[in-house]
Amino acid sequence: MDATPETPAEPLATASHAAATYLYLRVAIILMIVLLAGAVIAWDRSPQNDVPLGSISASWYTPVQSIFVGVLVAVGAAMIAIRGRGLQEPLLNFAGLFAPVVAFVPTHDPASLRCFGQEAGTLAGQQPPSPTEPGWDAAACTEWVLRAEFTVTCYLAIATIGLVLATIYIWTRPRAAASPKRSTLWSWFRERVLDASDREPTRNEELAGAGLAWAVWIGWIVWFTTEHAGPVPDNSFLLNAHDAAAVLVFAPMAVVALLSGLGSIGGLTGVRRHAEGESTPDPRRVAVSAAYVAVFLVILVGLVATGGARLLGWVEEDSRWFWNLEFVLLLGFLAFWVVQTWEERGAEREAATQSTGTTPAARR
């Protein structure tokens, strides 16, 4: 009796496994954002809460704190783990690097303002007075300061080690032969920035991203170390790092959304070809591109409005303006990952259909 030949085992690491891993990461980000938004809204409307939240960040001082911190840390790690396309890769890594800082350095204690020796206001999101004004109670701030400084110290240390390892990996990672260099700066900008699609980031792009991350990160270390030794009321790091880190998360994400919108239709080259009738645009890709651009605009408007309100004092202390704007930013962030998941799943099904010659329904 002839022995039945054994079927060769599948490789442990395949493209389909990698695609599934990235899918799980994106879905995890979506679910964690929904978790945070749901928890914040639930507590804000809870009968046990007698001080309406004036911002999502103010939930750090509520029972939602564990969810707030955990979600930001996990989302930051997932953003770094997900492999971006072209210039999106260093931007995602940069945003993911600073996401935990938003959680580790909370917004000022707006629920009671006890650090300023004042009573609770009508909203948990009201702007605290300047720390240089009379009434600062350093003793009442001891726990708040210790939590922020200890977690930031630990994170700065471990993230610095991570940056070192990432830089070494980027430098030593084997890569395919580079494409011929373009003759002009505009040609390079058009190909690498405006027409980016599904290509792998180059070594130079990743090294440039790592260099930017190092420059900003060293600046943050100097900022934290310098202010750490000063008096609490004048500690600009503790009072401003939360907002600064939030900008460094959402601004790169806005750029990533814009680049994704261009890349999904072949960039400006694709727009020109479609306009001139050289090719028929794929309706799904056009819809994806429009969704990415909408996400870009939502995040951009949220950033500008939030920054203007804080820097220029556009809103009153009892306003829920920051609550609304932070939800605009959060929903824009959520929409990006929903759109990208939809886009990637569609691309995977198209690739599978082309390779098997069957429809997705027939394969099921």
C-alpha cells in the first residue's frame, strides 16, 4: 500500500497572517476609542456625578481614569506597531510615541482646582487660573505632581530605549534595491508625498522620521528635566505637556489622513488622469479618498478651534466648548481607523478575487 504523500506545512509567517494581525490591531483601536467615548459619556450622565465634565481630558479625575490612561497607552502602542505606507509610517510612529504622554500628564485638576486653593466650579472643564496668582496650594498638589512626574520619568526612559532600538533596526533592516532617483525636487515631492499609495517607506524616510522624533523627544527630556527642579506653580511642563502632546498626536494624524486620501486614488497623478479621461476612477476608491479628506478636515478644524479657544480665550469658564471639540477630534480619529479598515478589507478581497478568479461570496 502506497503511503499518502504529506502535504507541506504552511509557513508560520505569511502575508495573510500579517494582514490579519494589522486588521486585529485596527479593530482593537476602534473598540478602544469607542470604550473611552462610551465611558466618558456614561460617567458624565451618571447620577453619581454632580460636576459635568467640561472635557474628555477631565475624566482623568473621575472613575474613568483607568480607562482613559489604558486606552491612550494601548492605542499609542498599536499605532507604532501598525506598518504605515510611505511617509505615513514615521508619522504614525511619531503620533503613537506621544499618545501615552497625553494620559501620563493630566490636564489641570479642573474638578476642584484644589491646587489653587479654590472651590469647585460649575464645570469640570473650566480653565484654572494662572499658577502665578495667589492661592496656589503646593501641598494639595503633592499626589497629582508625584503621579505625573513618576510616570513621565518611567516613560521617558523606556521610550528612549525604544527609540534607540527602532533607529538601529531602521538602519540595519535589509531592503529591496532603491528605485532610480528623480531628476527634480518637484518630481521627488510628487512621487513620495503627493502620489504615495501602498509603497514601503524608504530607509531615508524612516531615518528622517526617527531624526524628527529624536529631536522633539530630546527637547521634551530637556523640558521635563529643567522644569522638574523648579517650583510647582511655575512648572510649565506639568501645566502644558498634556495639551502639547495632544497636538503632537492629532496633527500627524491629520497629515496621515490627507496622504491616505491622495494615495487611495493614485495621488495627484490619478486625479489628473481621471480629469483628462485617461482612466475610469474606481467608485470605492473615490469614496475612500473623500472619506480620508473629510477626516483630515475634521481633525484640522478641531485642532484649530481647540488651540484658538485655549490660547485666545474664546470661551467662558462655564462653557462646554472643550467637551464638544475634544469629541470632534476623537470622532475624527475614530473615523480614520474605520475608513482604513474598510479600505484594507476591500483591497484584500480584490486581491483574493484576482488570484482565485472567484467572487468573495463564492469563496465563502
